[in-house]
Amino acid sequence: MVFKSRLKWIALFTLVLSIATFLQHLFMVKIPTAESVNSVVVFEDEFTSISVRKNISNEKVQGVIESLQSFQPQSYSNRSYSGNYVNDNGVFHDSHIFHENYKEMKRSFKIYVYPHNPEEPFAHALLPVDFEPGGNYASESYFKKVLMESQFITKDPNRADLFFLPFSIARLRHDRRVDVGGIPNFIRDYISNISTKYPYWNRTGGADHFYVACHSIGRSAMDKASQVKFNAIQVVCSSSYFLTGYISHKDACLPQIWPRKGEPPNLLSSKRTRLAFFAGGINSPVRQEVLAVWRNDSEIFVHSGRLKTPYGDELLQSKFCLHVKGFEVNTARIGDSLYYGCVPVIIANYHDLPFTDILNWQSFSVVVATLDIPLLKKILNGISSSEYLRLQSNVLKVRKHFQWHLSPVDYDVFYMVMYELWLRRSFVKVPFLVSNNS
């Protein structure tokens, strides 16, 4: 009874801490004053983005440009840091701290994976795939496949810093025995099984466990397993603050990357004659507005539907590539932009960017609020040639952090995800309880 009571207090403390962290993150975002938005009336949530616009003042445009020129994003301008933690001139918040911690992570970090065998009915969703992953949600399968062959795996749970829940949401959604609607039941039963068979989940309420999912249904998959949602570390592509399930700082954003092999042609010598580019389905109010405002522009190319020209060629010809919120905040376009050396322009409010604990996104991207879509051309044209070259130079530096390899390469996306997990490990270990009857 005492042990169960202690578990309840641990779970309650974890929930309170998660809520406090989430509220703190929201309050750190700068809220525009009445004076700054007196010409714009905006209502926006995770499903709608409705705006009524009057005259947009030149002062507002100039203010946005000045904030970009100083590499101080508006939403972060109220933050204060001690020491030299933030280095706006580099791609890392602090390169020295990162590299020192990275070496320690590679040396000591250990993961225990719940064991399964090929004869099990759902082995295809619990074991790594036996092929090279591809497509829009490949990050989920890539991570598990690479992890299982890495030096981070331990078969001794006493050495483990974290425990991996190896179920694959992407594989389950295509299983007719489960289907999308049955995934929450599968996850609930899986947690019940491992918590009965093994002692590891119960000692922390799942706080030292994690799972990885890239499809957006991964979030709703936890609806019947609240301890996973509120206690475990969720490494997911969909990292919106608006939608239930994702808790910033506890959870981590997994980059959604469409795997590509080799180096793109003419990356350095390509002539980027177009200001900005976007192509994709118009499946959200934000994309509808981008299309409505810029579809006939001569400098910003916005295309809906299938392109008639190679997608990679369009990215190589553009200085800036737009990542615009669709049905979810996550798409593969950030990874595409970086792969082709194009500076990403992120138009999606209130979500975590991949590796935000490590990388200084303002050094290699431009973040534009959705209410500033009509100002997009002025904002981008307001970036000087030297500032653009600085942004693109940093894009080329961070590209390696957004690439998958079957045999991981130092600082690639696998090692970066592992570092995010290492940051979230617990320093307090709850000892296993051994029954007197055993």
C-alpha cells in the first residue's frame, strides 16, 4: 500500500510539473500589444485561422524586418539568459556545452528495449523493419532500425537510463486487425502487459520510458493510456501546443524527413533566381491564405497540387522555401529545404521545432507569424544580401543533422534524437523492489 501511494504521488508530481512547464512556455511567448495589431483582427486555433485585415502600417513591416536583421525572433525577445548560453552568430545555443555533452552521451547513455520475438502476432509492429525505410513517415522506422544495432542498447535493465516502447504507430495503422480506431486499445493493452510482466514501468509510472511516432495519429493513440501521454517521453513529429497530448520540454520533436541519398547537384553553384517557393496540398486555412495572397506573384511561387517540374529543381532555384502549416504543423518541407540548401521560412505558430534544445533556429531560418502572411515579401526582401548569405551558410552547416543513415554518422539525425533523449533522462533512479517471497 505504501508503494502504491508513493507511485500516486510520483504520478501527481509529474503531472503538475508538466502543466507548470507548459504554462511557463506559453507565457514566454511574446503577446502582441493592442497597438501592434490595431489594424488586424485575428482568431486562430489549431483548426481555424480567420483574419480580417485593414491597412497594415509601415511601422509594423519595419519592425519585423529589424527583428530579422538582429536575428532576435519576436516570440523569444522577452527571454533572458545568463552567461554565453545563446550565441546568435552560431547554429548552436552553446557549441561547447553541446559537444562536451555529446561525447558523454555517446560514452554512457543506455537504452533497454522490451524484448519481442518474430513469432509474436504483432511482431511486424514491435520489431525493426527488414528493409530500408522510405516515404513521408520514414523517421519512425529509421530510428528503431538504427537504434537496435547501436551501442546504446543494453540487455541489462539496471544499466538503462531509459526504456524504449517499440510499438510502431505507422505499422499498426495499416494492420487490418487493429486499424486506426483500434490503436488506442492496442497501446492500453501493451502498457498493461509490460507493467504486469516487468517491474520497470511501475517504479516510475513510465517517466523513464519513451516511444517514437511520426504520423499525427500517434498522439490520439495514447488516449486510453494516460500515463504514456502525461509521464512518458513522446518523441513525435507533431509537436503543436494547441493539441492535447504534446507537452513541451518533457516531449521532443522528431524531424519529419523524406530520406534522400547522396548530395543534391549544384548545391553551392545553383542560381537561386526565385525569392520563395511553396508547393503542396491546400489542406489548412493557413495554406489557403498563402495561396490566396501569393498565387499570382512574380517573386513568390505558390503552387497547389502536383508540380510539372522536378520538386528538387524548384528548391534549388529558390532562396527561401516555405514550410506552411497543413493539417498538422509538421511536414517534410523543413528537411527538404535544408537538403537542397534553401533557407526555410516557417509559417506555423506555437509548436516545437526539431532539436530546439540544441540548435539556434534563428541562425538558419526565418520564422513568420501566420498573421504576417501579407507581409511575407517585404519581410524577405528586407533581408540584406549579407544576411541571406549568413543564413544559407548556416543551412549548409546544419544539413547533416537532418539526414538519416542506416549506419549512423556522427551528428546525423539519429544521434541528435539520442541527444534529445539523453537530455531528458532522469538522474534519480528508483530501485527495483524485490519481493520477500521471490
